[in-house]
Amino acid sequence: MGWFHQVKNPKIKNIKKIVTNTPVGLWKKCNQCGEILQADKLEENLSVCPLCDYHYRISSYERIAGMTDDNSFQEICPDLVSNNPLQFQDKMPYVQRLENAIKATGLKDSTVCGTATIDGQEVALAVMDFRFMGGSMGVVTGEKIALAMDIGYDKKIPVIVVSCSGGARMQEGILSLMQLAKTSASRSRLKNAGIPYISLLTDPTTGGCAASFSMQGDINITEPKALIGFAGPRVIEQSIRQTLPEGFQRSEFLKDHGFIDRIIHRKDLKKELSFFIKMFTA
């Protein structure tokens, strides 16, 4: 005789689906501490978890609104779009990827540029948006970042670039890599003219951006616990076959080793930027 008997669950008939009118998107789970947060309260707190200070990624326009004076931003060249110079195709044509990203984000590319004021001080700025193809850097992004620097050079005003990118856009091949040299040349012109350049690195800033304009600021600042580096930690571990230190390539680790000048909480960003602009232009 067996010790256990398999008990078959009786079939449940006539199950009725309960329809609820509960709105979707009222709550968010923190990616770091796991706390359940009210979406509207999180937005009021600048998309920063009030319990553990985890900084969510935000859109380029949210970033601009949080760091500049109200209604001061004047966008430049919002309609620049890549013309698919290499006719690239992988699982789908590059043109289709661009169209999907444009529909999903309302942006034409991964970078927004223009002029604005911070506590009444005029600046030129370029802000990257990770939602658009991972914030990848193609010819349009390179053009807009160089354009922001050129505006700063012509008007003799400080330049701020906010990086948030997975690196160069592979669908544009060598043309994407050329943007490293292009943006670096514009940055060099600012340096020679003594015009301040502030680089804000957010989560993540990797690849070609980290290898060019993102790390070339007169002062390099970042948000807490942002991932910053050229190659990802997993790639580095596989290459050197060693376990990396805890927190490797995070803001705090890089500041301790001299790669980052200052870590700034999002709520203090506008105040700190205003301080640096006054300091550089005194």
C-alpha cells in the first residue's frame, strides 16, 4: 500500500472573471529597495525614491525642467533625423527602428539641445534621453552636442551636457564613432576660449560617450550610484577573469578614485549648477 495517495483537484466550473476599474500605473516598485511607491508622490519627488534615494531615469524634457528656470528653454533643431547613411539592417531595417523610437518617445533622436537660463544665467545645453534607442550616439546626437558647444562658443556662455547613453549607435557604424572626434574638437575650442563646460553624467553613461565629451568637462558631476564607464562590468570581468570590487563603475567608486569631481542629489542639481556657473564666470 502506498504511503501517499494522489488527490485530484476537482474541476472548477463557471469561473467568472472579476472586472475591476482600478487605474493602471498608480504604484511603482522601487528598483533598489523594493518599496511600493505612489507614482504621483514619486513624480513630486523628482523621480527619486524617498526611502533609499534611488534615482530613476527621467526624460530629457523632465531633466531640463528640473535644472533650468521656468519656461526659459528654447529648443534648437528639434526636427533633425538620421537619414540612414549605411542602409543598415539587422533583425529589422534601421529606418523601422527609428520610426518605432519616434512613435514611442515623441523625439526625433536621443538628444535635445538649446539654450536656457539657470537662476537668470544663460547657458547652452544638450540633454540625452535613454528612452530613444538606449540614448545611443549617432550622427544627429553628435551634431546636436557639437551645436550646443558651438552656441556656447559664439555667445560666450557656459555649456552643459547631460549624458545618458549606452554608447555609439551600431546602425551608423564608423559614422557614429566619428562623433567622438567631432564633439571633442568642439569641446577643445571651448577650452581654448576659456568658456566653462560642465558635464553631468547620469545612469548609465557608457561606451563612446564616456570615451569622449562626457568625461571632458571642466567639472564632471554625476548623480548617486550612476553606472559610468567604457565597457560594462560583465565584459571587463570576462576579459580580465577577475572579480571586480563592489560598486565598481558606480559614482561613489569613481569619485573615490578621482574620475568624478562631485556627486549631486537631483533635488540640489539646479542650485549646484548655478554655483558652478558663477564660480567659472566670476
